[in-house]
Amino acid sequence: MLSFLNFKTLKHGQTDVNKDNRIQGAQVDADLNEFGREYAKKSAAKFDENKFDVVYSSPMKRAVETAKIFTKGKKKLNLDKRLLEFDFGDWDGKKMDDIAKEYPDVVDPWGKVTRDYVKYAKNGEGYGEFEARCANFLDEIYQKYPEGKVLVVAHGRLIRMMAAHYLSNGDMDKIDTPNNCALSKFSVRDGVARLYYYNRVLV
């Protein structure tokens, strides 16, 4: 019998750091802002938490609050440090406009920081180590829940890397960032992954 894991990823709601277009990595543990909280509630209104066997979340406040809203407090949240957002080191919290002006060679046409940013942010996380922790998490949930339905509440770059791990050999620069509170669905059947949909907005 083939194993068939289904899991959905959910990006956290908006924070003031998002709103200000600042880099929001693992060093910035922001709460949801009022808009983010209300938008999450609207997005979660018809979301059926009972469809999931298990829920994992980044331990960061913006993800945990979003997970609680979407599960209506009815599911245990398994907090996992491997789901922390990408760590930009000293660049965390900086305005993207300032980075684009000072370091235009590491900002792509979509306004995203590329893998080469580590030339300047020496203590930032590299793509290789980022993919490794994503892969470690994905391999574990596949081993634990080969027939399961799993919800993962996390961050934009982390969800991008999960998609990149499966679809583009870890090249996250080919994957766009999902919107706040958007769902993506992956399935892994007998070790082979497929993307069903990406960045599905619920309201």
C-alpha cells in the first residue's frame, strides 16, 4: 500500500513589521497587529480544523497566534524550532527600501533578498542550512504521519523553502512569498511530493 501524506502550510497574519516593509526573520518576534488579527479571524471563519490529525507551528508569536485562531483553540499546537523564519542576522528589522538602495545586487526584480545577501550580512543564515532544517522537518512528518493530514503554521520564507525543496532543488529564488493567512497544499505519495495549490487566499 502506498503512503499518502497530505499537509497544508499556512502563513501567519500581518504584523506591523510586515506593514512597514521591514525584514521579519527569526530575530524579530512580532505580534499580529489589529488588522492581522481580524483578517486571520475572517480567513479562519470557514476553516475546518477537524480535517487535520496534527498541527505544527513555529514558536514565534505571530505564528502561534495565527494557529490558535485557525484551530479555534481545539487542537494541540506542536511548536517546532525548525519552523522558525529564515534568520537574516543583522539585517532583521531593516527596511527593504534601504537595503534595495544600499545593496541592489542582492535584491531581485520582485523586491526579495536573494541568496547572495550573505556577502553583506555575515551572520545571516545560508540557503543550504535553511533547506537542511526544512528538509529535516519534512522528512520527519512524512515518517511519523505517512497517511496523515498535517497543518503547518509558519512563515513566508520557510513556506517558500518547503516548496523549493520539493519543486526546484532548494532554489527558493524561484518561488514567490505567500500572502498572510494564505494556504498551500502538498502531498507526498510513496516518497514523491506534489504541489496541489500555493498561496490560496481564503477571503
